[in-house]
Amino acid sequence: MQTALVILAAGMGSRMKSKRPKVLHEVGGLSLIGHALHSGKALKPARAIVVTGHGADAVEKEVARLAPDTICVRQSEQLGTGHAVDQAREALADFDGQVVILYGDTPFISEDTLRALSTAPADITVLGFEAADPARYGRLLTEGDALLEIVEAKDATPDQLAITLCNSGVMAARRDVMFDMIAKLDTNNASGEYYLTDVPGLARAAGLSAGVVTCPEAETLGINSRADLAFAEGVFQTAARSRAMAGGATLQDPASTYFSFDTVIGQDVVVGPHVVFGPGVKVEDGADIRAFSHLEATHVGAGAQVGPYARLRPGAELGAGARIGNFVEIKNATIAQGAKVNHLSYVGDAHVGEAANIGAGTITCNYDGVMKHRTEIGAGAFVGSNTLLVAPVKMGAESMTASGTVVTKDIPDGAMAIGRADTVNKPGFARKLMQILRAKKAKRGS
């Protein structure tokens, strides 16, 4: 049976104390709505719909960036979760299959859980969990394998509040069942809203079956405040660190290593303390990422060395065995196999050939205030310390620059460029100058 995905992302999230829509806050370098879309991919949905409301323009822009084929529909009035799902009715009018309802602020539901939910035999299935502290959650009233009713905490009796099997809000049903039951919803509840949680009870009353699939409570974590967001980040990082180490990487101080949702770390990679992996990083086997380095949208080749205190910005591509040292920044540049940029340098919009050596204090001057320009450094080239390479410019293979050179013209293969003023020594002038300056200082002090 085909599956459609409906993600509810209309809530304001006022407890976040933010002008940004709640679902655009990030965990592991990915927006909450991005996590929901990513989880939903496990179902290979024939159609995906996001219901937006507060901050709809910004949310829809993010959805379009992450999943361009997703349909966005708006909930102009916040009349409850049942009303939110009903906004997808028209977009699913010609769909024949299972509809899975997810939430844009619940980032950790696993692929296995979603598959179990979408293939459950009941006409309508709810995702439940055993809550350590069930106080604020809706309760699932069951009889054997059957779900009788979902009762919101604010509407529950004392006996019902003693139940620990709770509602995650995630639900699955055939399209016809889902929307037929939503059409029967009313607002006879404490909030005066159309509760999606009333759907299973209505289905039972119509002679249909309702059931429960359960998952660990941690998967159902919802984000409603900054404290929730920080807790979720901790949960994500703990899991990501465990996966990296289980895959054969060494984290010298796991608690200070930060991963993104898509970080890929090979075997025998060593990661020093206080390393941050932004989105889009892949590190090949045997690389050494040293302390206090920051990487994003970067590929690090096998056996390469980075840091300490290095920054690899988007588009950095390090070949096998390349070395990037302390206080070096690489941006949109390829550092080929065996090349070295060991300290205090900026290389941007450039290609550094195999086994080239970039001396300390080298800068590729790639920006003229309007346009970016490229620098090409040939294989085996030696760039002297404190060289400025004013792009666009090329250094040939096995060419060289003298320390302090400003390169404004291409350097042929094997040639050496010297572009600095001659040193002129003035005997005794240093002492005379210092005497004059000290005298001026003493006069001001008096």
C-alpha cells in the first residue's frame, strides 16, 4: 500500500521566546522540520505534505530547500491538530493509501518505528509510549490489543491519569478513514479545538478497528522550549558520538566533540577535544582531526591531518595525506594529496597541487570587493612565508616565491618570484629615533 506523509508544522512555539518559527530551530545542524522530513523518507512516501501556519513563508522556504517535491498547505486559523490535518484533505483527494501524521517539532522517531506504524493491521493506529512522568500527556485507553480512546490530560479522570501508556500524537490510517473521521470532529473539549486524538474513538464507534504501536519514550521527545531544544541536542550528540565510536573512530574527549546530522566519519579517524563538525562533512579512514578545529561542508581525505585550531569552510577538499595546521583557514579550495598548509595561512578559492608547501602567513587574496577570483598553485610548488597571491594568478609546478612576495603575475613552472622592496640599512638611525620619541613622551608627561 502506498504511504503519504503529513507533517504538522503550524504551531507558534511561544515558549521558545523566539521570532523564528519553532520548527526552524536546529538540532545537530538540521532544522526540526528537516528531521521530520528525513525520518519520513524511511517510508518512501508517494506524497509528502507539510501543514504550515505561524511563520509559514520561512517554513515553506526551508521545506522547499530540503525537499522540493513536498507540498505545503496552510492552516490560517489555529483550531487544533484535527483541523490542521484537515488542511491536507484536498492535496490527498486522489490518494489511495495509508496516511502517516508526524509533527515538525518531534525529531527523533526512528525508521523502524515508522515502518511498524505504517504497516500495522488496524484501520487506525496510534504511536504510544510508556512515560516515566506521564503528567501532561494524553492517555491511551486500551483493551487487549485494541485502542478504545485517547483522553487528553486536561480532560482525564483521576483513574485515567494513573495510566502510563501515553499518546505521542503520531498516527496512521487509510486516507478515507482519516478524513471521514476528521469530518466528524467537534470542539466539545477543554480547549474548544478539533482534537486529532478523538479520531480513534470515532473510528471505534463506526465499527472500525484502532490499535497501538509502541516505541521508547526518547523517540517521542517534542521541542517546546529552549530547555527542550538543549536537551534534544544532548540526546542527538550522545547518539552520534556512540555511532562514530562504534564505527571505529577514536574520540579523545567525546563530550566535547559535536557532530551534525549528516557527519560521516571513517575507521581509525582520531578526533581531538573540542572539535565541531558542521553539516556536510565526510572524513575518510585514518585522518587525524586535532583539537579545537571546526569543519563544515568539507571532505577530508584518507590519512590527512587537520589542526589544531584549523577551520575548514564550505568547499574545502583535502587529498590523502594533506596537512592543514594550526590557525589555518581553507575555503572553497582543493589541497591535493600530500600538500601542506601548516600554519597561519588563508587559502580560499584555490587549487593547491600535490606535494606543494604553503609557508606561514600566506594569503590568497581572492576577493576584490565584488567578485571572487581563483588561485592555482602547481604540484611541488614552494610558497615562501608571508606571500600574498593576488588572484586571479597561477604558480607553475615546482615554482617558488621568496618570503614577503606579493604575486600579481603568473609564475612559470620552475621559476622563482621575488616581489619585495630592497632592505636599506641606516646606521645609528634606530637609536636617534628612539631618543627623539622618548623626549616627546617625556615632554607630554610634564
